[in-house]
Amino acid sequence: MGIEEINEMIKNDPSQINSLKGFEIICESMVYKVLDLFGKNALLSMLFQIGAGPGDMIAKRIKEDYQKEDFEILEAMVVLIRELKEYYSLKIRSAEEDDEKVVLVVENRCFLREPIKHRSKLEYGKAFCRVNKGYFETALKKLIGDKISKIEIKFLYNDEEKDVCVEELIFYK
């Protein structure tokens, strides 16, 4: 059998390559391989830091673009989500404020939703979502500055009907 014949047998038009499916497989494998090799704490820390890096970069860019050092909480949310329209669709369900904190409950449809949906081992609100947690907690803390002491993002539940995750963002003063 010659090379021409072999190439004809294995021929695959590049338009048939499904990059997203490949990404999904690699992501699922990465999560569980790191978990197996290094444990849950290392996995969660690694995924958080993977998100924190780009979170830091977007916050710096927004500060430069807006020529501002810090933003109010809701202002930071608006500016950040507008910048991320290609990756996130976010809707605020409720907002409450007291002397100690501001709590937002949001519907979040993010770029990780489809990969999670298609992989049996990945689950909404679990380890892989730490990428988003790292991203948003870092970006928002950098944008809001010393007006808050910390931010916590908690997954509440998956709303299959609306195809979103419902999350709680807590901004501690």
C-alpha cells in the first residue's frame, strides 16, 4: 500500500473537525487526572488560579479603559459583564444590602455550560466551575478595591429550564 492510498483512506476535511468536542474531552480528562494525581485541594486551587489570571488582566484593562481605580459594586458588575458578552450572559435576580455585605443572586450562563453539559463526569457548580469563581472573584475584587474585604461566589443550583446556573455573590464590606 502506497502513501497516496493511505492518505486517501485517512483523509478528513478540516471542516469536519469538532474543536469544541475535543476541548470538552481534554477538560474532563484534565480535571479528573489532576484530582487523581494531586487531590481535591490541589485541583480546586489550580482551577481557581487558572481563572484568577485572566480575571486580573481584565480588571487592569477595564481600569485603563475607564481611567478609574475603583468602582461601586453594581457598577463593576455592569462594566465587567459588558466586557464579557461573548462568554457570559448574566441576569441579577435579587440584590440585598446590609451593614456587613451586599448579596446578589444571579442567573449565569457561561462559556463552560456546553462543555459541562456534554461530559458525563463534569457537573454544574463543581470543580470545573472554579475557573469562573477565580475569574470573577479576582476581577471584581480588583475593580471594587478596598470598599470590600472579600467576595464569595456560591453555586446555588442548576436551573435546567432556563439553562443557567443560579449563584450567590456575596460582597463583604
